[in-house]
Amino acid sequence: MKENIRIYTLAVICFVISISEFVIVGVLDTIADSVHVSVAAAGQLITVYSASAAIGVPIAIIALSKWDRRKVLRFALGIVMVGNIFMFLSPNFPLLLIARIVLSIGSGIFTITAMTVATKLVRAERQGSAIATINTGFSAALILGLPLGRVLTAAFGWKVIFLGSAVFSLLMIIVVSMMIPRTKGEEVIPLGKQLSLLKSPHIIITLIITFFWIAGYGILYSYITPFLQGITTMNGDMISAALFVFGFATLIGTKLGGYLGDHVGIKKSLIGSMVCHAVILLLLTAISGSNIIAILLLALWAIAAWATSPIQQVNILTTAPEASGVMLSLNNSFLQLGVTIGAGAGGIVMENSIRALSLTGAVFVVIGIVLAFISFRIKSLQKNTCAIDSVEVQ
């Protein structure tokens, strides 16, 4: 019971600090006006966040690998607090860019460390559910970030959002100190060994699975509103309702993925969720005008797509358990890269055919499925080789 409370506490913190990432999408026009730049230029605040997460977080995780995990969580919240204060006080666009970099690194360190702590608070067979719970905080922020940002900005101005997040971060440093037990850091991994991790075919293929899964998702998700406008007769209110259903379904998918990973097994649940993901994207390509079917498929898509997330993260952990923090941070880098490439590819596809968005997304996911089969095949061969070597030694 105590472990569950600790894990849910970490999930709530992940939710609030992740709001800082997603809320900006909904208030980008307001921020652009306040610092006198175009909306297109203000979009760099989103790009720099993803780039900083992809590059800076793995380096930070490695640098902090020997620290007690509770200390790392408090340190990360301190960085988040500073980033939010910068967002609140920044009078111009360049300082906002710096604030976003600080926020990105702090949030990334906290989220990845929270996952590693959660897996150590429970038995091995419950690791998938623990990671899924942490991911629920992220998913909830994805759902509520945009509408919450619009409401709060209309009532108080966009800067108040970041001031509130700064105060919350300070309070959570105290909560983490009281509730989260000390957890040993990992042994410092020499640079040569870190690079050797990426030389392993099994590890690099497993990481690339993340890239193709999230890129396939991002190709359509980045342009979901124009896609729905193009293939259905939904008006603005119906699209908002459909996206709310979609967001709620992501929470179900995240929890379902954790359950399947724990009870069905990583291989079957990972490949199964991605197969469902690809099939639903193909069905979305085929529908024409049916609003009810479109909403149903959106919900099923969200469940299938986000079920993959906790399963893949446990899969990543099993590839190099002695370097769990490094592996999760590398996985986060591939995820951020996939989001960026997916959005870019989706923009190119949409110029030619909006209906082709979901078809292209399905192709990316299918590549991920093929890589998953290859990855598990390599893992099986490695196990057999180790077993033979063990017999020969005896």
C-alpha cells in the first residue's frame, strides 16, 4: 500500500511538471504577442524543448548516475522550479528559449528517475504496472495541457501558469524528501562501456523500435484536427469532444499496457499492441464520413498506441538492467526524435493527401513491428548461446 502511494505521488508530480511541456502549445499565439514575435517563431519554444530533452537529458542522467535517487528527484525539481521562474520573469524571446531548455532538462531527469525509482519500489512482475502509472501522469498532462492552458491564460494570463508550477515544484521537493526512500544510484558506467551499449545490435534495434512506433503515431496526431475535418463531417465542437475521448483513451491504453506487460509477457504484448496500432491506422484511412466510427477508431487507436509505451520501457530495461537510467534516457531521446520526425513527415504528406497521413503512420509502425521481431530473435539467440557456454564450462 505504501509503495502504491509513493508511485502515485510520483505520477502526480510528473503530471504537473509535464503540463509545462504541453500547455505552451495551447497558448503559443498569446506568448508570441507578448514577446513581439510571430507564431511561427514562437514555435521554436516547442522545438528547442524536444531537442534539449533528446540531447541534454541522457548526458545529465549519466552525470547523476551515482547519486542517491531521492537526491536526483529533488535536484530535478529544483531545475524545474528555476525553469518555471525564468518563464515567469523572462521579458523577451531569447530568455524564454533558455527557460525552455532548463525546463526540458529538469522535467526529463525527473520523469526518467521517477520510472527507475518506481520499478525498484515493486516486485519484478509489477514493473510494467509501475511504469504505466508514472506514464499516466504524462498522458493526463497531454490531455489537459492544451485546454487548461487556454482557460488559465484567459483568466490570469499565461505567465501565472509557470509561477504556479514553480511553487508546486518547491512544495514537491519537501514531499519527495518525506515520502520517497533513499535508493542507491547506479555504478558509474565508463564512457567506453556507454558507447559499447550502442554497439550492441540488440540494444540499438530495441531503441529504434521506439522511434518508429512514436513517429508512426506522431505523423497523424500532429495533424489530427485537419485530418478529422478532411475525412468526417465533424464541426469544431464535435472534434473537441472526439479529442477528449481520445485523450481519455490514452489513459486506458497506458494502464492496459502495464497490465499486459506484467501478465501476458513483453514480446506478445509489445508486438500485439503495435499490430493493433497499425491496423487501426489503416482503418482510419478507409473510413469516409462516419463520425461515430471515426470517434470509435480514435479511441481504439489511442488505447493501442499508448499500450505500447510502458511495455517498451520495460523491454528497454531488460536489455541492460545494470544501466537502467542510461537506457531509459536513451529511449527518451529516440522518442523525442521520433516525435520531431513524425511531425515533419506528416507535414510533407499532408500537402499531397490528408488521407495518406494515417496510411504513412501505419507504414512506420509496421517497420517497428518488423524490428521488434528481429530484436526478440537476437535476444533468443543470445540466451541460447549463453546457455550453451554455461553447459560447456560445467
